Amino acid sequence: SGDKKAAAEMRASAKYDVVDTCAACQLCTIACPVDNSMGQLVRKLRTPYITTTEQKVLDFQAKHFGAVNQVISTGFDILGIVHKITGDSITNSLMKVGRLISKEVPYWNPDFPKGGKVTKPSAHKPGQKTVLYFPACGGRTFGPTPKDPDSRTLPEVVITLLERAGYNVIIPENTRHLCCGQMWESKGDFKNADAKRDELIDALSKQSDNGKVPIIVDALSCTYRTLTGNPKVKITDLVEFMHDEMLPKMTITKKSNVTLHQGCSARKMKLEPKQQAIADACANHVVLPADITCCGYAGEKGLYKPEINASALRNIKKLIPAETKEGYYANRMCEVGLTQHSGISYRHLAYLLEECTR
């Protein structure tokens, strides 16, 4: 109608409700009868809001991601030490001061994990199949939370599990530097996002001898994002590999009760039945909290917009029976948010399968 003033007011008022706090999980695409992807639209709406200074930071992160990734891991280790010494209130105050200096400083969460690490596999054994295992950013950046009963990082557990199942394991060279690009796409920086994804696909292709060695990625959202690049080699998510290749070979001792999260990436990849099958094989009773779909952590957004995560999981604690003390999914960032709001430890399904096959 030409009412530019009203349009400008609507656009300004939608900044927080749409651009800033949409999780962009794309579950609405699954629900929509004509497959409208509002999540992808929102990511494109974020692009114009990237300032020149922010773009320089994003470019630096992409170019030097190995160092950036290591610094973040070390930073969370230091944060854990500071918290032990000073307690919640002082740590929270320090984080508030940090946010005044930089919006890259997250809000304090007492369930923040320690830093992660990339573990070297054992020496190869002759006569065994070999797999190329890529530890995605979440699991190699963030280790166990204070609520987790296991002090090992996800890559340590995955390597242990793969070797127990009879595989030789190789890790990509320069793993810390490689990334699927999700963190850039989430901010609307598609140029760096696609460049990092293509760089990862190229590295995995070369180091798998053009796909002759099976390639495994250990985070559902990272697998999904990598596959959007239409790689010429087959790339399999760890959940699918555990279900299809490992579960039939292993002897399992069941646990009692666990809860399972069927998150947005699992739904987009249609891997909920395989997640469920792994959990059912390892536990006598598996709880699926009703109406908990997207956890709202949205990659790293949960660090800077914790109200999305808090809203999405506002009912989860009362939906989990008191006797259930462990939860499982397959994406480290989601698990951190689920741990905080459920009050119990959430970890990758690999931890459950590893424990039940000792």
C-alpha cells in the first residue's frame, strides 16, 4: 500500500521475535504442507544485520578456525576452574562484565561443560576394517558437564566404541580447523559457511581415498549440514553407523531407565527410528518427554540467547520420571541445554552403547 513508515515499524519490531530468536531448526518445514523453510529464510534475513566489524571477525574465525576452536576449549576449562574457586555469583558477575566488553561472551550457566579434546586412536591392527571418524565441533569443543557421570569427551568414547567393534580408526588431519560451516550459516554468513563445508568435504574425500574408507560424523546437525554440499563420497552420521553396523555385532547388557531426545536434526534426517532402536536395545525403559521437539539451543545461540532454550524446555523436568537419571541425544550443544533444564545428564547415544557393551 506504500505505507513505508508502518512497514519500517513492523520490521523493527520483528527484529527480536524473528531475526534474533528464531531457532532456525526448520521443524516448521516438516510441519508445513508445502515445505516452506522459514528457518532458512530467517538466516537470510540475518545477513544484512552483519556489520563490517562482525564480518571481519567471522572471516578471521573461518581462516583460523583451528586456533579459535582450541582457544574456546581452553577458555571453558579456565572458566570451570574460576567457577570452582569463586562460585556461581562471582562467576556470573564476571561474565556480565565480559558481555559489556564483547557480545561473544556467553551468559553464565552452572552446567557449562569443560573444554573438549581430540584423542588419538590406537595403533592399527592388521585384518580389521578402517573408518575415518570426524569429531564435529561440539564434541571436540565441549567436554563433560558437572552433571555427567563420565569424565571422558565424546571423541574418546567414540574411538573406544569403534575399536571395540573391531575397527581401525583414523582422524582427519588438522581436525581442529575443519567445520561443516553451521556456525556461520546460523548467523547469515553463507559465504564462509559454504567455504568451510566445501573444505571439510574435500578433506574427508581425500583422506578416505575418495570414499573407499567409510566416513563417520558424530553430530546430527553437522552431518546434515555437510550433506547439503552434495558430497561425492558417502558420509554417514554416527547414529546410523551405530545402528546399522555396530549394534548387530555387539553383546549388550541393558540399563534400567533412560530418556531420549528426538531433536530437529534427527527428525530432518529421519533417524528417529534408529535412535529409538539403539536406546531400546540398551535400556529396559525409554522415556520420550511429550511435546519436546526442538530444544531451542540452536547451535551456539543458547550461549547468547538462553531464553529460547529456557522457553523450549520449560516443561521438560516435570515430564521425566524421578527414577530416570540419564538422557541421550546426538548433538553436544543440544545436550548442554537439555542437561541444564532437565536436571539430569544428557549425552550422545555413543556413551550409552559404550557403557552397555563393556
